[in-house]
Amino acid sequence: MRIENVASIAEIPAASWNRLHGTNYPFLRHEFLLALEESGCVCSATGWTPCHLTVRDDQGMVAGAMPLYRKTNSLGEFVFDWAWADAYRRSGLHYYPKLVSCVPYTPATSTRFLYAPGEDRTEIAQQLLDAALALTRQSGASSLHLLFPDPAEMPLLGAAGMMPRKDCQFHWHNQHYASFDDFLGTFTAEKRKKSRRERRRVAEAGISFEHLSGHEIDHGLWKQLMPLYASTFLYRGRSPYLNEDFFRRIGANLPDQLMVILARQHGEPVAMAICYRSADTLYGRYWGSNGNFHSLHFETCYYQGIEYCIANGLRSFEPGTQGEHKLARGFAPTETWSAHWLSHPQFAAAIDNYLERERAHIDEYMDSARAHVPFRKDTI
């Protein structure tokens, strides 16, 4: 076995990468990571320089891999360490560059250690983690961060001295619902009435919906969708993370993993949500609208996705980060994790102390959030 560090996913044949366990998850597919790089969304100019790790066997076959990036900012990570970077700066130290293992711009849990069929998962993961820590030290990076790893990987990360960080998202889980009305039947009468009123207001505005795969979105429609996608970023004073070239590549190369929920009024697009799907999960990502329509956000981003999951037998729906308003629409608090190693001993000790207190706060927050789910007590 030998470790290699590659500067682009393009250096690894797609078939070699996609045979690894974990690549049934859309965001770890070779096509997805390559689209990020070839579209320019991931490059040194955006703060993401690829430095992926691979393990090769004696025959030169890829036996394992780890997506890895050299970061010069903290944009697009969704595990917020801006305060850590600022503390370094105020102490006269450099927090950037750092090394980050994650899927860029994608706050969804998955393995960070890919391994080939027949290989020992634990052994491959240990080799990749050791190599990532060695690269962190050798390159002069301040730290190594694994964002949204599989919870089953946390003991390995902890044993290597990485500090655990807990956070909370809100996910929907399919309890074998026969229909959306069946799902709403688990709500209390008051919450059920509110949800139906929200859906009715959208319908009364003359808004209809389409669920489109990548095959069904042509160049002209992408031109209409991109201003909607960009609107949410521009409203917050930021540039969009992803560009039209990226989405067109995904639409062409992973068409069945891309799903756009498109809202039309009088035949014209007025809102959309860009989603991805695996065999059992829908992942909501980007929303945008060109007007202020009552309850349209809830319908486009949540109710339409839930309805799609029920109709297609998907197990769960992960609509992204934050958003306590998701609770009232049937999403439950769900823990997520990250792991962190810092080379500076004093900063590492201070952050470890902070993370311990933060985990206790997250536990209290999740307990409080569970009290606000809309379900009847006899259905929980």
C-alpha cells in the first residue's frame, strides 16, 4: 500500500474512484467532484485547492481515497470557525491555510474515507487519516478538519486526537406514509390546519409545480433558473458559490441524482429549489424566488420535497442547515458531527474546552427543539 497526494480528481480515473464504497452517495461521485473543479467553483481563487489522498495497492489500483482541500478561507463549509480564525489573527498567528476533508458547499453527512471492495475499511481509514495528519504538519497548515463525517468514524478520529464538535440539523423521516395526507394525519389538529392553509395559499396564487431531473432541464431553462438561484445569495450580499457551468455538468453527468422543484405562475418560473437524491435520501440545497409569495418558501423547499419522498419511497429528506421553522413542517432535530486537529497546543486546549461546553449547549437545544415538533403524542 502507498499513499499518493493528487492535485485534481481528474488525475484519478472515474471508474477507479466510483468503485469505492461511499460513492453511491451523489456528492462523493467522481462526476460531482470533477464538476466542482472543472467549472472553477473549486480552485485556489475560491479558497479550495484540491489535495486529495489515495491509497494504492501493489497492483497500482486505488484501494482507498479521501477528498481533501487546502483552504485559505472558511467559505462554503457550514461548520463555522470564523471566531477561531479571528483569535489566531489577534494573536499574531495565521489560521489559514488549513486542510479540510469535506464535500465543498455541501453540509451533508457521509463517509470521509472511501475504500475498495474487499479492503479492510478500518485499516484504509487509519492510513488515510495518518496521511492527512502528516500532510497537515509537513505543509505548515494550522489544522485539519473533517466536516460532516459518518458518526461511525468519530471514534477513530477521537483516538487520533481530533476534537469532536456537535451541531444540529433538521431532517424528515419517512414512516412508510401512503400519502402526504397520511403524513399530515400524524400532526396535531392545529398544526395540520396551519400546514394545509399554507399549501392552499400557494395554490390560490395560481402557482403550480414541476419536479425535473437533469435530463429535463435544457440550456434555456438553466438560464431562467440561475437568477433565481443567485437571488438568495445576492440578498445576503454574497456571490453565489456555484455557477451555471457546474449545474449543467451535473445535469448532464448525474441527471438522475439532480432534481429541481420548479414553481410556475402563469407559465413563468417564479421560484425553485435545487435538490439531489441518493437511493434513499433527498437533499435540499438551494432556493430562490423572484417575488414575495405567501408560504411559497415552505411549499417549494419542504412540502414538495416531502411529497416527492413519499411518492418515490425515499427514506429521508435533509433540507440543509439551520432553520427552526422546519420543525413545524415535520422535520426533527438530528445531530451532525465534525472533528478538528490544531497544531498549536494552547489554541487546541482552548478550543477543546469550548467544544465541550458547546456540545452541552447543543444537547439542551435539541431537547428543547423536540418539544416543538408538530406530531401528536401517540404518533411519536
